[in-house]
Amino acid sequence: MIYGHGDIIKSRRLLDLNPAPAPVRQAALNRLDALLKLCETTTCRRVHLLQYFGETPDYSACGHCDICRESLPARDMTIPAQKALSCIYRTGQSFGVEYLIDILLGKSTIRAKQWHHDKISTFGIGRELDASGWRVIFRHLLALGYLEVNYERNTLRLTPAAREILRNQHKILLRSQPERRLLKDKKTNHPDHFTLPDQQLWETLRLWRQTVAKEHDVPAYVVFHDTTLLELIRLRPQSSHALQEVSGMGATKLSRYGDTLLEILRMPVTNLE
């Protein structure tokens, strides 16, 4: 099931802003939480579905859902989860996912130095995972209610349930461990190894994304994830049809942002600064 923490945040925010009566909104939130738990479960999905509708199956594995068929072992990711929660706490519960990941990976960014977060205990303690792996951890914690979003500031904060994780009273299990992995082609797919034209395009796309995010009062990754921007740089699509092939470019985003992106991608290198 393909979704990210941005989808969770957006769905919950839409429900919070719904003008329906409180009991109706709460019922919708309960259904959303049940769906998210189904997505994040490490055991038979059919069993979870039947239990949701009040049935008690006489088996623990149906043998037909994706989890049963793939037989991927559940991995104990409690320690990474504790690191993520601790990082949120140590930074004052005042930042978003991407910044928190930078702190966990030990990136000495200007922002980290300004806040003196390069001096805190959680700086650089998460190098066993890459950024994608940490996004999986944060998504899981959001989906299961250990984190909540401050929508006014687009930041994460701990819920009371997070104490169970921090105190080792509950384990975090994932179907597959988000292993640290290298991108296939560092020279074209990672900003640290970009050529000058790629670096200029990367900065231009990020600046444009930040502007759009502020206009719509949403986190930048809701507009486009970094992986989508990186693929735009790698593929350099020059038409709407080619844009459709880019990961994360759905019909709505293509209609909304396609023309602007094509203008940026077609600009000469000297005009990208």
C-alpha cells in the first residue's frame, strides 16, 4: 500500500476542518484510524478486516492477502522509533519530518546550527537508516497515533501514547526493516553529487515548491516529495506526457503544476539562479 505521512496529515486535517457535527467527525476519524492500522499491520489483513466488522475468524492467517503470501518477517523497530520520538522531544516538538530527519542523520545545516540542534543528544544518532527509512518510521508513528500534527505550524508533537514506546512498554513492529540504501546513481540522483546545472535546477525547484507550500499553507512535501524533484532532474521531461511518467505526478498535480514545471525545466542554466 503506497502512501506517506503527508497523506495521513492531509486526511486528518480535512476531517478536523469538516463543519459536520463532532460525533460525525469522530466517526470519520475512527474509520481513518482503522484504515491506517490495516495499512501498517504486520499480520493477516483479512483477519483485521473481519475483526473490524465484528467477526472472529478461526484462523490467524488467511494465506491469500499480500502479507500472508509474501511471508515477510516482522522486524522490531522499537529503537529507531524511540530515536525519532526523542528527536521530536529534544527539538521542542516544533519542527517537521524533513528537518527531524536531517537531525537524526547528523546534517549540519544552517538551520540546525541556528537552533543549536547540532549540539543535542539526538544529533546524528540515526545514521543506521537513510532518509527514506526514517520517513517509514515517522509514517508508522503517525498512523498509529503516537504522533500528532500541529496544523498551524506544520510540526510534529508527541501524544500521550508515545510514552509507551519511550518506556519500552510497547514494541514497534514493521513488516520489513527500512534498510539504509544508496541511490542507484549518486551522480544524478543525490544533491551532494550533482553537477552545477543539476544543483541549480535542484535549488530552483525547491524554492518554487517552498513558495507554493506557503501559498497553500501546507508542508513542502505535500506539494512534491524530494524524490519527485530528484526524478524531475534525472529525467528532464519536456512535455506533459513525459511528466506523467514521473513518480508522484498524479493527474491533479499535473494539471495544477505541470505548465510551471515545464517552464522551469526548459529554462537555460544561467537563468535558474
